[in-house]
Amino acid sequence: MTVVKDEFGRDDANDGDDGDDDKRAVEGAYVPSPRRLERERYRRTRARRATAIAALSTLVTGAALYLLVVNAPGWPRTKETFFDIQYAREAFPQVLEGLWLNLRLLLVCGAAVLVLGMLIAVARTLRGPVFFPLRVLAAAYTDFFRGLPLIINLMIVVLGVPALRLQGVTVDPVLLGGTALTLTYSAYVAEVFRAGIESVHPSQRAAARSLGLTNRQALRFVVLPQAVRRQVPPLLNDLVSLQKDTGLVSIGGAVDAVRAADIIVGRSLNYTPYIVAGLVFVALTIPMTRFTDWVTARMDRRRAQGGTT
């Protein structure tokens, strides 16, 4: 028998799978070996079996939960109060109309949060004693607004600012609520950006300086692009949270999706509109959550393969 050796001198005679494949590839069109075909059939069988088991487990769990809920003593009253189809049909158009306000708040506040968060993060990472007061102010800002509950922040801004009766200051609950959201979430996003900036190895900045870039240019063209790219998943998670919390501006009287549902509840004393509003927010959040998971998994795969982060 002829022993075929590779470029490193290793014996390939025992590798029947690859040898047969190579032989068939040399003779003409590629034809998988029986061993490879058998292995692929086995993998497909295992995949179908796993899918069937997962589907059966899901059905059993769903059926058990359904029976547990519908057999509860208070289910008839709960169904009437929270799952009335008539009130759901009445609330759905009004909730969708109010949702447009939530979407506009998400876009405007999201952009403002990214810009303000980046500025605060850069301020916290500035070097040199001359920037010490700026670093202290940035740190105090993040510590305060990360520790202050969002609902209290909203009440202070939405209800407290109009009480001051300041000339030229708006009393619009939408603008004030958006301001409170921006103040709180910019503190969280600033810490995300700061973590990304500090995760960039100092050699990157040193290499940029050796090429003639100033500190500002090194930060702008070398450090920040890497920091932002690394922090995309947590930034998307903060955006998902902001999307849900836009519903809190209703405490100031702004008619968003939550407030629209609250108006119907106050008139009918039926809580089905709250369920409708909640499902609308869930339907809006799930695609962004899945996109965040996809981005995270993609970056993890690239990092495991030794790619750039």
C-alpha cells in the first residue's frame, strides 16, 4: 500500500474519510464518502430528535400552566377584569396612538443620552491635574443619577420644575419627562462608555502618539472607535430599558400608550387596557432584544475566532 504523507511528513493512510474524499475529488466531481454521509445522517437525526423533544416539552409545560391558571378559584373574575375582548378592542387604537409619543421620546432621548453619556465618559477619563474638577463633577453626576430612582427623578423634574414658575422654562410634561429620562440614562450610558474606553489597551494610545497624533486625535480616531464597538451590546440593552421607561412620562399627564390605557381604565374600571398596553410594549421590545442577543453572539464568535472586537 502506498503511504501518502502530508507536507509535515505525517501519515494520512489511516484517514479513510478524507482520503476517499480526496480520491473522488481528483477523479472528477466531488462525491462524499459513505462515512461522511453516515455522519451527516446521524447529525440530522439528532437534530430532529432534539427539535421533537423541545416541542413536546414546550407543549406539556404550556398545557400545565394553562390548566393551573384556568382552574384557579378566581380565574372567572380575573378573566372578566383583565382579559375582556370588548375593552381590548376599544383600547387598542388609542394605545397605538399614544405609542407614537413613546417612539418619539425613544428617538430623541436615545440620541441625547448617547451624546451626553459620551461627553461625561470622556470627562471622567481625561488625564492631568487641570481636569480634576471636571472629573469630580462627572463622577458626582453619574453617582447621583445612578443612585436616584427614575420615578423620583421624574416626579422632581415633571412636578417640581413647573412649581418654581421660572420665566422661559417649559412646563410641557413631555419635554420635562424626556429631560428626566435623559438625565438618568446618560449616567448609565456614561459608565458603559467609560468601561469601553478603559478596556482599550494603553499601547493603542501610545502607538497613536508615536505616529504623531495628539491626545485628542488619539482619543477620537483610535480609542473611541474601539471602545464604542466593544460596548454595543450593553448600549443596546440600555436602549431597550429606555424604550420601556418612556411609559413613565404618563405620571405628568402626557398622553402616551400607558396614559391612554389609564384613561379607559378610569372610565370603565376594567384593567384590560393595561394588558393591551403591556403587550404592545412587549411586542416593541422583543425584536430589539433579539437583535441585541444576535449582536452579542456575533461579537462573541468573532472574539473566540481571534477577530477584532
